Amino acid sequence: MSDHYGSVPFAPGASDYATGTAAALELARVLKSYPIDKELRIVFVGSKYYVSQLTSDEINRSIANLNMDMVGTSWDNAMAIYMNTLDGKSNIVFETATATEGRIGTPSELILFQRGASDHVSFHDAGIPAVNFISRKPGTANLEPYYHTPLDTIEHVSMERSRRLGRGFCL
């Protein structure tokens, strides 16, 4: 799982990317009490750097990358989780997420979408199946109006949405 906790100039980054960081931390908190027979890495550094440091053995052992992005916006119109893949095609991450949705339900509609321009691209380019999870408006794929602006502050964050997504991956 990956996320980065940076932002763009003049945007505080509360939703983009702090909500993804919160979801990843919630996942780590929940999973710490489960016996897991696989290595799980939760990464908070730039993906280009991280992937460039992986050995070929580490890449070959990697099953998937879940990249958390703006998953906790409080913007009412962002009722869907867009699951962005670089090629717009299903992969193990998408299939696992939709299977989980089928078992437990999710508070948000899951939509497969073709989109690059985020940290999942580095993993995809290295041959690791990856999905970038991001809250968007269904039908239009619009992002919250605070995206990359000085208004990207805590007032526009729903910690409950971040928490639910983090927990959903644990079930």
C-alpha cells in the first residue's frame, strides 16, 4: 500500500493526500493484530524513488500496490471511489476490492477508470499491478472543488470516510 503526504504549492493537502495517509495508517492499525503470512509494506515516500530502490526479487515477490489518494473528502458529490489503473483494465487489486465489496458492501460505489498521473504509475511501470483509489463524483469523475487549492483544509475532510476505506481492506 502506498501514499505520499506531500502537496502542491499553496495547497495545505488535507484531502490530497492526508486522507490517503489516514486510510493507510488505519489499515496498519487494524492489521497489526492479524496473523499475516505475507510481507506487507506501507509506503509513505515518493513512488518513483521507492520503486527505483526495489530489487528485481522484491518486484517479483510483489503481488499488488494499493495507492490511497483523496479517499476522505467531505464533498457530498464525491460518492464513488474511482479505482484508477493506468490502462483502464481490471487487475488483482480491482478484482479483490470488488470481491470484498460483494461480501461486505461498501459505503461508496467502486468504478474502474483509466487514469495515470499518480503514485500507482511507478508500480505499474515496474510490472506490479496497481490501483489508485480516489473519491470522485459518479458520472463526471469530477474531483472536489478544493483540489490543489488553499481551501484543501481539514474542514473539507471526512475522517469517517478515510477510516471506513482503511477498514474495508482488512475485511
